[in-house]
Amino acid sequence: MKLVFIRHAKAGSSDHFDGEDFYRPLSKPGGRQALDIADLAELKGTDSIVSSPFIRCIQTVEPLSEKLGIPIDTDPILGDATTSGNLEIWLSQAASDVSQCKVVCSHGDVIPTLVSLLFDRLPGIEYPALCSKGSQWYFDMGAGAIFAAKYRELDGYSWDADF
């Protein structure tokens, strides 16, 4: 199974948005990032997409959903990193899913928590604590074990490791 975490693409500043943060959309550059994400070769085998219910997260994976013809499921747990215990339970369920490739889109506080929870299973492994907008973390997993991890930014920066 491949588990992929995507931080939502660029959104306008919350200081310049007059509505609730929940409804803050992607900016024009963020819309272009969402299209770039949909074109990533690593995501062609995606058979499950789950997102934070925040509009900017859904908009980030909409082009991928449309390209692959699969729906976006939303989960409110992915909208709030203040309950890491709930995220740990959610992650255990996601890791035992039968999906070939599950894409998860969330926020800059949730993704690092999920990544940290996975790397906690690999004591002594140093990894970059990165999570730029539109970035992706890829985890190759099986039977609860992690075999490889990769971090990728849309500008081409990447980090990877096999275990």
C-alpha cells in the first residue's frame, strides 16, 4: 500500500479573507499547484482520496479526483491537529485499509503530526521536518511496516529513504 499525504496548495492569506477560515479557497497559484499535483506520475494508481473538509484542501485534490474518476471523501479529523490521539487512531485505520494508494490532503499542522506518528515506528531514523504548501509525503507500507518514505515539493526538491 502507498499512503500519500499532501499539504493543501497555496491559499490566500487568512488576513485578507473576510469569511470563516473553513471557506478560504486556493489562490490562483494554488489552483496551478492543484493541477500540477493531479499530473504527478506517482499518483496514477490512486484508488482512494480523503481530505480535510476545509475548502482549500478539497480544491487541492479536486483535479486529481476528476482525472482519476474517483470521489473525495472528507474526514473532520484531518482538519484539526489538536487531537493527536485521534489522528493516531485514524492513521492506524488508514494504514490497514485495502487501498493500493490512498491520498490524504490536509493542513500544515496535521501533516507533520501524521508524518511524525509514522516515523515514530522507525526509531533512530532522521527525516526532514518539511511540509510546504502542495508538498507530498509518500510512504510504501505493508502489514503495518514502512518500507520506504519520500518527501517531494512541486519545485523539484525531494528526500527519500528505504528501510
